[in-house]
Amino acid sequence: MKKTLAIVTLSTLLSACAGVTPGNDATSSAAAASTPAAATPAAASTASPEQITSRKLATRVMPVKPPEEHLPSVALTKEILYKVLSSEIAFQRGSWQSAYVTLLGAAQQTRDPRLARRAAEMALSAKQANEALVAIRLWRELAPDSEEATQYYLGFIMLSNNLAEARPILEKRLLDAPPQARGVMMLQIQRLLARAQDKPGAFALLEQLVAPYTAMSEAHLALAQEAFSIGNSTRAQEEAKIALNIKPDSELAILTSAQVAADNTEVERILTDFLKKYPGSREVRVAYARTLIDQKQYEKARSQFEILLKSDKQDVTTLLALGLLNAQIGDLKAAERYLISYVDQLARHPDEARDSTQALLILAQIAADRNDIDTALKWLAQVEPGDAYLDAQLRRAQLLSKRGDLDGARRVLAEIDTNGEHEKTQVTQVEAQLLREANHPQEAFKVLETALKAQPDNPDLLYDYAMAAEKLNNLTAMEVALRKLIALAPENQQAYNALGYSLAERNIRLPEALVLIEKALTLAPQDPFIVDSMGWVQYRMGNLNEAETRLRNAYSMLPDPEIGVHLGEVLWVKGQKNDAQKLWREVRQKDPQNDALKNTLARLGAKL
């Protein structure tokens, strides 16, 4: 159970207490962080130290209403109207260049910034950064008070490496900023400069910009973060230390110090020392908990989040983190309690930046593993359409079948609105699996056969179809499917192994079986099932010592019941009957209903 949950939670444990920053391509993101307006605060307690730094300062700045653009008084003549309409038509037809040139010329003629802006949009849409910058320069020239034009202009200057153009604008912004806003301005300028291609030039420019303000902690924080972004850890640590000396109680300074520290041991020391002095620092405690998770110190991380929960019992970030941590540790009762609270809080207070999918899937898994199928189905039914929706529906079907409602399970599968061949294949595979588990091998074969007619070259369907045919002892259909799969995917080790093992299991065409399994083994030498196949074909060929060696190796890699049955048979035939019986008893303890063990004991006349 713990291992299963680890698969679910390890990938999301850090994200439970870390901010999410959307990614953008170079063209569309050029202006995304170029001005204060672009610094979007993340949810409390979820941001990384760098995001916290900008957010904390941003909360001190009142939004300023941008000034109105001064538009020229130009009559809308037939000529201008024709240029605007013809450029839009050309753009819609895919001729962005002629549309761009026409609108740019009209903007120069009329001095209307709106036309320059539209020309820039066309170039951006066509991913033409140079042309976009020309239009943006004109747009800003025509509308010097436009905050939006300045944002785009600064962003594209970073891409063009012409940092000298940006300096007077950034200097003026810092000079004109109110004292309480200047700190956040510095940090936002640093984020902008971090996008520049000329990294040394960007750092030099930042040094020049903050030089008049070195008495401010934020000036050194900006330098620390910029130095860190270009790989100058020594300078980053020096600047962070200066910032902390200026403001010893600053969360921003301590988080930056931790961010640029040399190693995890130093990070932990920095954060714990600060928390001893300022135990109420929520952001620093979250950062410390994230560090502990990163080091897989889950018990200690849980303790930190429990402290956080005392100060805010309804904080969804803390509830989710505690749910995931307890699931990882194996305290499933606590995990369930926290995850239910998380789901309930989101139901009461919906948050577009969050959803309950991950929590619902883990809650369903916990319930299913204690055989509480009704509760598991209840949680899965709450999963809304999205990335995990298909998996939730497949799991619903599996649980219904486990409860004995095979027809209900198949109805769930039939009602899934699949998107593309991959999802159709997944649904088909699950349906066939449920039919096999319900002892309907012929019907499972038919389901796969029908699907394969629609997708005759689908590797997954070919393999499952071959295995279904093997269960029906339809060796011809199995071999045809596997040979086709090998032709389509010559590096598919499972196809070689399945065909070779099937021949060895039937004790036919053993030299051919050996060649097939050897090929599989060259492709995946550490696969325990392929090693088992090699041991089994050696046994069939009478090479008992080689068979024992191979099978012991396979069983040491993976103590699977079927491998144990094979090894036991080899030992029995070699006369080591006590060892064989001991191994088989071990297999029976793991899987009391194992068919391979029952058949082997009956065939050999062995007793346990």
C-alpha cells in the first residue's frame, strides 16, 4: 500500500507547497514580467523563495491607474479605412507580412498608436520578433505614457540584447517610484533583466541601476538573485548577507539567503536559526518544510506543516501537504483526514488555481485498499473532466467489476468519451482485462479482435490480443500477432519474450524459443521475467544447472510467485525436493490461489 501511494504522491509532494508559474515562449513572454503590473502574486504559502520575495513587496504597493493614451485627431478617410480593412483581410488569409507593412505605414502616416500596436500583434502572431520590436518601438514613440507599450518594449529589448535602450526607462522608473514601492520595483527589474540573453550585461546594468539605493535591503536582494541566476554563487551569497544585515528580521532576506546557499545543510541551518528567533514566520517555515521534503525527511516536514496548521486550520496548502506527507509516510488515517478536509475546504471556497483531483484519487485509493469500494467510488465520482478524468473512470470500472458488477463496469467504459486512439486503446485494454479476470477469456479475445480491426498496427492491442489468444491456446493467432508486433517494433523485448516463452511452455520449437528469448535478454538484460524465461527454456532443453542459476537470479531480482514455481520445479526435478517444497510453500503463502502452483503440483504429483 505504501509503495503504491508513493507513486502517486512523490511527484506532487513538493508542488503541494510550491508555487506554479506558467511557462511562455520567448516571444509571448517578452513583456510578461517587464513591469510591476506583470508581477502576479502567488497564493500565500505556496510560492518559492524567489516568488515570495516579489510578492511580499508587491503587497505594499497600491495599484496605479495608467494614464490615458493621447490619440491623434485624424479623420478616418477612405484611404485609411481601406488600408486597415485590406491589412486585416490579408492577415486573415495568412499573409501576415503585407498586412504588417500596410498597418505600420498607416501608423506612421496617422501617428495613431493603435495601428502600431495592431502591427505588433500581427508580427507577434507570426512569431517575428524583429518586426514586432520595430512596431513596438513606434507604438511607444506614439504613446509614451502607455504602460502596456512600455511593458512590451522593455520585454523585447531584453531579447534584442540592446540593454542600453532600457537603462533610461528603468532609471526613471526607480527615481519616480514612491519610497514604499521602490523595493518591489528593483526586484521586478531584476526579474526582467534575468530574461536578457546578455547575462553579464544585465548584471552590470542592474548594479548601475541600484547603485543609488544600496542602503536598501531590496537592492542587495535583487543583486543576489541576479548573481544566482547567472551562476555567480559567491556574489549571490555576499549580497544576501548584506541584505540580511540591513534587515535582520526580513523574511525576504532570509529566504534569498537560503535560496543562494551552497548546499542543503547550509539551507537548513539558515532557516532553522531564523525560525528560532522568529517562530511565527510562515513563509520561512514553508520554505523549511519544502527543504525537508526535498531531502525526503518526511516526518520532520510533517511536523513543520502541523505547526503551520495550528495558526490557520483551514489553509488548503497545509491540508494538502499534510495529506500527501501522511500518505507517503504510511499514516493513512491521518492522510485521509487531512485530504477530506482539503476537499471540503475547496468545495466551500472554490479556487481556480487549485482542484481536488489529486486528493480525490488518493482518497479513492486508500478506500479501495481497505476494500471499501462504495467510498472509493464516491470519491472517484467527484473527479471532474480534465487530465485525470480518464484514469478515474477506468478505476471506477475496475472497482465495479471487483464488486461483481461486470455489466456496470462495462457500461462505465462504454460511456467514456475518448479523445484519440490512445485513450480508446486504454479503454479497450481495461475492458479485456476485466473480462479475463471475470473468467471470460473468449469474450476478452473478441473485444481485442474488434479493436484491432480498427487499429491493426497498434502495438499495445497486438500484444494484448496475442496474450488473449495464448490463453485460449490459439497458438497460430498469438504467433501471427507477435510476429507482426516484432516487425512493427523490432526493439520490443516483450514481444520476443512472450513468443519465446510460449514455445518453451509448450515444450515445442525449443531452439527457436531460445533465440527469441536471447534477443529479448539483449534488449532488457535486467528484466526478471525475461531472465525467468531464459531459465525456463534452459530447463525444457535439459540444462538443469543453467536453469537453476537463471531462475535463482530472476527470483532474487523479483520474488514473483510464477518465478518461484518455475524454480521449485527445477529443484524438484534435480532431486532437491525439500528445497522445492519450501519454496512452493513460500509461493502459496504469497498467493494461495496461484494456478501455476496448483497445476505444477498436480503434474509432478508433489505434496506440500
